[in-house]
Amino acid sequence: MAYYNPEPDYKHGDQLKVGILLANLGTPDAPTAKALRPYLQQFLMDRRVVEIPRFIWCWILHCIILVIRPKKSAEKYAQVWTKEGSPLLVHAKNQTHLLKGFLGEKVKSPFVVELGMSYGNPSMISAIESLKAQHCDRILLFPLYPQYAASSSAAAFDSVWKTLLKMRNVPAIRSIRNYHDHPAYINALKLSVLEHWRLNGGKPSKLVMSFHGVPKVHLTKGDPYHCQCHKTGRLLAEALGLDKDEYLVAFQSRFGKQEWLKPYLASTLEALGKAKIAHIDVICPGFSSDCLETLEEIAMEGKHIFQSNGGGDYNYIPALNESEPWIHAMTQIALENLQGWVSSEYDSAQAKKDAEMTKLRAQALGAKE
């Protein structure tokens, strides 16, 4: 059996392109326990996600978690699933399509945009193979995680590197590490909040910025995620003109018994409710697309925690999704990282002539095509 995967067909004179690979975490194929089981197994077996020693973790995962959790998770997914499918996948596909259109207004040289998931479908393998089949010899990896974390951004990097290990003809790769403080990203968040306030009665008593949590040990071992989340929070607050007592940063989705980044969102919402806060808004700046975590845990469970403890109005501010400021920001971030690879002065007629000359030279040296 060959170690390397087969390469796509190539003909001398084929037009080479630049690929932009949008990377997100992933989603199950359906809101069912049957679909959740392989998805959760792939996700939770990633060493980037769970760093517990394998011989202990494999037993916990296969004998407890994968027996109990798929059914419970499927019930939650069913609450947010749309006619078009998983919310995260629907938004990510729309972002892919819109980014291609926005880039097309600024880039004349040939490029392709594909979506790949670290877990589930469309897989990172299928995305890279599609880019290669379209003759992309350069690929920009664009993780849809503004704040870098080993368990998200680096996991996406790993998925790409593992795929490339099986390829004979490896394309050039650039990767975007983070953009947690990029002015265009902060501006997109700002406009999203302001629009929400315009439509929902104005500024709340408190704006809660909640980020996905990670074990505290990741911070102590050198992961910059915690610092980048706080910087995003500070920059957004400054852009909105908020005082220190008008917002706070918290972390959600704690899993297991070890200590995670604090303050925990659930405890924060409980305390705010008991303090009889009249109105809070919650935003999740680390999510480019709404998903199970934002739509069920934050919008539904969070509201229940806050109001059952005596709190007043509770609003979840949607993720950036397909908002025009966010697509503009994605375009700007991509262009900054594509310098030297794409051009606004591309001459397609000349490129066609150059490709034909390349083909003729190759044939003169004995090539069949």
C-alpha cells in the first residue's frame, strides 16, 4: 500500500491558484445520538482538547462519556437545529461564500475559498484535497478563532499538518495565528453590539463578555488564550465607551472537575441575578458563528440561571455570523496575510498566454500534456 495519497491530475499549463482555507471546530451530521457518538469521539480524543493521560482518558471516554453524553447532547442540538442543518455549518458556509465575493472585488488573480472542520464534515482533508484539485499551490489557513488557544487554533493547525503528511506535493502554507485585537474585528463586534442596543431598548446595566473556557493549567503552561480574551474585552469596552463597572469578562462551558479559567459564567450569572440586576446583555466574542454553545448554553441556560436567581431582562447578542462588518473584517485580515500571493492587477489574457507557453515548452521536452 502506498504511503502517500494520489495526487490530482495535472496538465502543463494548468492555472495555479491561491487557496483560502477557513477552519472551524466542527459539528455532527445530525442531531441524533448516532451522529453525535463518532463526532464526540473524534473531538474528545484530540490531545489538544483533552490532555489527560491516554490510558485513563480512553477508559473514561469509552466507558462513561460516549455511553451517556451522545443522547443528552443530541437533545440539546435538536433545540437549535435548523431546516438547513447545524447552525454553525450554515453560518460557516455563508461566510465562505460571502468572503469569496468580497475578496473577488479586490483580487483579480485566481483564488479559491474552502471550508474545513477539525472534527466532522466537511473535513479538513476534503477541503485541502478540493483546493489541490483546483490547482492551489499556496494555501492560507484562516482559523475562525480570533483568540489563539492550543485547544482550538492549534488543533486546526494539527488537522492541516496531519493531512499534508500524506501528500507528496505539499503546497506552500501560511497560517493566521490570531486576530483578537485587529481593529476591523473589534469594529465588527462594536457595530454588532450597537445594533443590538438600537433594536432592544438601549445599553444594559451590565455587558457580559463570555469566552469559551479552558483548564487553568493551560494558562500556567504558556497558552496565551486568557490574556487575548481579556484584551478583546478591554478593546471592545473602550470602543463602546464603557466604564469598568459596566462590563465584565467570564468563561463558559467548564467540563470535568479541574479548575478552569475564572470567573465561571454560570456563577457570574447567578451572582448578578441575586444582586437583582435589572438588565444584562451577554455576547460571546470568541465565536464567529452561532452554534450549540451560544444558542443553547448561553441564550437558553444562561437566561434561566440569571432570571431564576432574581435577575431582570436577559439578552444574548448573536455572534457575528454573516454580518457585513464581519465579512469586511475577514476580507481585510485575509488580504493582509495574502500579500505577495494575490494581485489586484492580474492580467487574465496574459496569464493564459503564459500558460500556453508553459505547455508548449513542456511538450518540447517530451511531456504528453
